[in-house]
Amino acid sequence: MGRADTYQRFYRVVRRIPRGRVATYGQVARLAGLAGHARQVGYALHALPDGSDGWEGLQRSLLEAEGICFDDRQRVALSRFAWRKH
């Protein structure tokens, strides 16, 4: 499986995350059938083309518009906002 195919698997999982929820990179990798590849999820999201939802500032704005809150250390409370898909 090539990098492009792997990234597409990650993107399909990310698109399934419900509005108002977040998922960890490890969770995305596991749901894509690639447990243990959390770092590769980060690479895939970083590789999104300019203007996509991969931009950090844009992604944060979209999450905040969905009601996701960030703490003073710029973290999301997974206990409150995590997507519970297993």
C-alpha cells in the first residue's frame, strides 16, 4: 500500500468524525486499520493541500464553531469531546 492510499484511508476516517467531536491520531490510525501509525496520521493531515481543512488555524476555527473548547495550553478535553467510535 502506497502513501497516497494510506493517507486516503486516514482521510476517510477523519471525514466520519461527527460534528462537535474530536479523535486522536491513534484512534484515526486504528479505525483506518493501521494501529500504531498515529504519527503517520499527523503527516497525512499536514500534507493536505493549501486551502483545505488541514490548516491548523482554520481547523481550530471550525472546531470552535462546533462548540469544541480549548484550554489555556491549547488542548481539547477528550473526556468531554472525544468521538467514542471503537
